[in-house]
Amino acid sequence: MSFALEVITLVPEVWTALTSERAGLTGRAFVDGEARVTIRNLKEYGHGKHRQVDDAPFGGGAGMVLAVPPLHAAIADARAVTPGPVILMGPRGERFSQAMARELASGPGMTLICGRYEGVDERVRRYIDREVSVGDYVLSAGDPAAWSIVDAVVRLLPGVLGNASSIEDESFSAGLLEYPHYTRPVSFDGADVPEILRSGDHRKIATWRGEQARALTEKHRPDLLADRDVVRSGSKRLPTDE
């Protein structure tokens, strides 16, 4: 059975392109059937002649807030046909990570709610399963964040990547940044491919890559090493440590 994705959004036309073969590897997964998608236009659940889905906030303030009734109805319809958690994209949620991508990819599917304007009525959180954030920055809508999650999750599904071992080597999969890559030509503008990569000794190459991955992580993302230390001390475990 293919992975089931549902997206609740105010800009469904964006998702039509993202889930087509024009979107590359992840888009082709939807075309080929490894994943299936339902795009739910929140406007269809709006109130009145103009299908209103938002209103001014109580207490005053700038901007508009997505209302409870249309979101509640859309979520109910999504749950009726799409398995997996209902996830709201929002800044107070869990920080998205490769470990979370693996967790979601191992399930039957998910529903993503893409917010807009100043956010959602607080009472909407009664009807979701979790809230997820992709980082500490502001977007004009939840759709770009939601697509980041879709891309990270769908590419982990069986059959999406031709070479499954490439997933294991990628940055963050083992809690480290990935080692450096080189290809032809051997020399370019005074910079050469490291000799060890041309040696044919795969054991030494593997050792070199591991050393490089750790060195790059220490330099650029020491926080990842701190997380690994916590994991290995027994406070928590990464999927890659099993």
C-alpha cells in the first residue's frame, strides 16, 4: 500500500506542481504510486458567499486568523480517508529532523495543515495530533515548510531511491554531516581529488570518510555531536543506533 499524504491548504495549485514529475525524485514518487496525495482546498470549507476562512482576532491586533469551523471540518474529512497523524505546521512545534522523517516514513501516511496569515485559532489544536516546526524563521504560509517535510519523508519510502545505501550516507542520517564528495577531473584550478579516494582501498576510504564526517561536524555543527553524546549516554536513542 502506498504512503498516503493529505494537505490542507489555501493554495492547492502549488501542490499540483510539487507532486508531479516536474518536481524531480519526490514528485515522481507520486506519479509512480509509491505515494498518493489528496490536496484539500480549505476555501471549500469557508463560510458564506465568499467562502471566508479567516476573521479578525479577538482583542485586536494586526492581521487575520484562520477560524476553527473550516479547519475542523477539513480535518474531520481528512481523518476519514487518510491514515496517520494530523500535523499542524507551526513555530511552537517539535523541530523537524531526520529522525522524525524516518518515523513518519515508517507509518501509513500523514495530513499536513498549512497555516496562513497570523496563524490559527488556538482551539484548532484540540483536533491535531502534533505540531511541527522546520526552523526559527518566518514564512508567509505553511506550504513551503510542509513541502520540506514531504520531500524529506517521501524520499525515504521503499523504491523511491534507486540506491537505498545512499540514504545511509547522507548528512544527519547517522547524526553527522556527510563526508566530502569529489568527481572528475582529478585536478581543477590547483585543487586535486584526495589521493586516498583514488587508491582503490575501500577500507581506508571508509575510514577516511568517517574521519572527515566527524571533522566537518565538529567544525560546522558541533551541536550534532552533543546530541550524539546524549544519545550514547542512554538519555535517548537515535534510530541509527539500533
